[in-house]
Amino acid sequence: MLPFFKSLPLAISWLAFLSLITAGSANKLSSEVAIKPTNANFNISAVSAGRFVTSKDGTRIFAEARGDCHKPAVIFIHGFRLGAMAFNEIFNDANWLSQVYLVRYDTRGHGRSDKPLDAAAWASERLAQDFDAVVQSYHLKRPFVLAWSLGGTHVADILSFHPANYLSGIIYDAAIPDMAHIRTISSAATASFILKSVQTSSILQLQEAYIDFINLCHPALEWNFYLACLGDAVIQPRLVTQFVINRTQSSTALLKAGRSGELPLLAIFGADDKAVLKQPVLDVIKGWKKLTVSTLPHAQHFTWVSQPVLFRETVLKWISVHSKQEFSQLAG
């Protein structure tokens, strides 16, 4: 009981008010930044909450963080032809913000980030350096990585140029672990979309392909989010799409980190996912020692949209366990 209050209800009201102020300061949106039209970003002109960070080769990467920076950091990596806005529902959720520090970025070639058109810009090391730029800008130490769909391949890039202890853990969400297995892990419908998006010269076929793919990810998205997904697909140059699909990388360090027991992995799947096949993913990561597999019932490829509560509980519980284990190891 606070001594200077004459009644318990008044004290409780005051504490609630202070709690709201504190939560507001921790969970507030990032400041808006202007996105000026340049050749590098396909002439996009807009404003958006977040910041630009500069990768080692000069490519500008758009990033955003929300929440309390003293909590475990989770960097979200989106999938094919979409951007970081795919995680809007998570980044607007107070339950997430109360538990972890949320960080996301548009990978090169996507969303608000630059879209380089030379092959050298798509070397595996360049994508790892983009991740590094985000880590450094937000002063992160051993973040967790939550990689969705094709975003899963970026973890292989990161670990090819860093030791396993650069990360605290990996969360694959309906993810493709490496570029070498994209065709065996993708469903027939996904493979058809990829083929159309890089080969067809028909505007009509491109439109149909975009719409079919978003429908494949989830059959009943909220309208504004649905349009945002389509918009992200439209602003990617065709040459960039080809680089994204045809780039090469090594998965040696990734698999070594898992099979040696150095990195924990949570692999999440949607039971009703029509874009990514579960068993081929498990075949790629076979032998991963610290592996947890969770299949969410009735979840589509947009797992967190299909099952927001179950997805959140699954991820946060796993992070809580492994954050405590890491703290215990550091203390020892």
C-alpha cells in the first residue's frame, strides 16, 4: 500500500496510470523516415516508421524495432516477394511487446530496402552483412532469429560468416533452410508461382500469380493486409526476383551448428500449409540435436495470422526457456 494515498482504489488507479505511461514509452512506434525515390529502391516515394541502415556494400536496408530493448531480441526475416510488413500483426501485439524486443527488416531487393541489379550484390556474404548492419544499428547481442518461408535461407548465410554463438537460437516458421532444397521443399503450387514470377512476360499472368500466391499463404486475409502483400510483390524488379531465386550459398556451417548441439532450433509448421512441405524440411535438418518441432493445427502458411495466440505462446515459451539457459551458461 502506498502511504500517501488515502484509499486502496486511488492507489491502484495511480499505479495503473503509471503502468500505461511506461508501456506507452516502451511500445511506441518508431519515428517515421522519408523513403525518397532513387534508382536503387525502384523509385519508391513514401514515409514509414523505422530507419535505414547501411550494409557493407552501401546497400540501404530498411529496419524497425519495437518494444523494450532490455528484453530478449528477436529479428524477424520475411519470405519471398513480401517485406517486413508481413509481421504487422505481431509488431502491433502488446503481448509480444511485453515479452521480447521485436526487430524486423526488409531484406535486400524487397519492400523499402534497396534493390541492387548486379549479380555481385547477391553473394551470400552480402545478405549476411545486411543482417549484421541491423544487429549493429540496434546494438543487439546474440539475438534470436525468426525466419519465415524463404527467409529461412538467410540463416545459412549468417552462419557461413559467423560462429554459432553469434545467435541465441533459430526459429524456422514454415521455413526453407537453404537454397539448394527450395524445389523439393516447395509445394507444386508454390513452384508454379515462382516459375511464373521469373519467366512470364504477360502482365495478366503476373497478376494472377501474385494473387494465387497470397491466396495460397492464407485464404482469408484482412483486406488492407492483403493489398499490402500484393503491393510488396509489385515493387520488386523482375531481375531482382531472379537473383533471389537463383542465388547460391553454403549450408555447411548451418548444419554443423545444429548437429554439434551449438544452436537450438524451433521448427514451426502449419498443419494446413499449402506452400511449404514439412517432411522435406525435416529431412534437411536431420540430426539437429537441440530441435523442437511444433505443428500448429489449422494453420496456413501465414501461421501467425491463422493461429495468433498459439503461435505466440509457442515462440515465447521456447524463447523464455532458451534465454534462461543462456543466462545460466553466462553466469557459470
